[in-house]
Amino acid sequence: MHAPRSILFVCLGNICRSPAAEGAMRAHAARAGLDLALDSAGTGRWHVGEPPHPPMVAAARARGYDLSPLRARQVARADFSRFDLILAMDAQNLADLRRLAPAGSAARIEAFLPGGATVPDPYYTEDFEGALDRVEEGVAHWLAQLAA
Ligand code: 4NP
């Protein structure tokens, strides 16, 4: 497969983990001089049209990631042909994406964290710093893959 140039990050609500991953990857890819098309989406539709969760926006801003322009949307059928790589923030998101993927779709669907580990959901845990730590691990992992 050619190197991924477009990446979609997916979580459940698209207001905490996947926007954080998109924002962090946007910042680190720019620093690395990588030209990537990035987006995020949720498997659920509860928060469609909303900005990311304010405590996550604040915690991300403190690390240099601007999530303020982002708005939640739900994963769409077209995403499976528009993106080279679709990264799931937890095992349930991964299972849902694999079930939703149209037969023969080109996108590679993978866990965001190595080994399929879960990014704990700070919407429930309120541990925004811990979630961002895991997000930065995942971003570093994929940046290394992209540079290889
Ligand atoms: P996220 O967190 O998947 O990291 O965006 C969630 C936010 C909202 C809900 C679930 C997860 N919710 O059910 O409203």
C-alpha cells in the first residue's frame, strides 16, 4: 500500500478523543513537514454539529493543539473511500468501523494505539491529561510509521 496521505480519527462522540488526535496530529505533522489530510468523526450522532467538549479544548490548548475550529460529525459511508487510513480510538470503535465498512472499501482500518490499546474516554473518566498522553503516544507511533 502507498503511504497514507489522508487519515480519519474515529471515537464514539467525536467531541473528546478523536478531535484531540486530529489536533495533535495536525500540529506534529506540520512540525515534521508532512502534508496530510486529517479529519475526525464519531460512530455516534449525539453531538453532531457541536464543538469539542470544552475541558478537552482547554487541555489540548495547553499542549499547543487548537481544537476550536472542529465540529462533530458522524462517520459516513463515503469516508471509507475518501481516507487511506481510518484509526479507531478503542476496540468498540474498531469493531463498529469494520462492521460499517462497505465491502471492498479501500481504506485501511486500524487501532490508533499500538497493540489495540484503548484511549480511555475522558468524557466519562474526566482524565483529560491521561487521554492526551495516550493521544500523543498514538500520534508519535503513526508519525514514525509515516516517516518509515
Ligand atoms: P469521545 O467521548 O468518544 O471521546 O468523543 C464521548 C463523548 C460523548 C459521548 C460518548 C463518548 N456521549 O455518549 O455523549
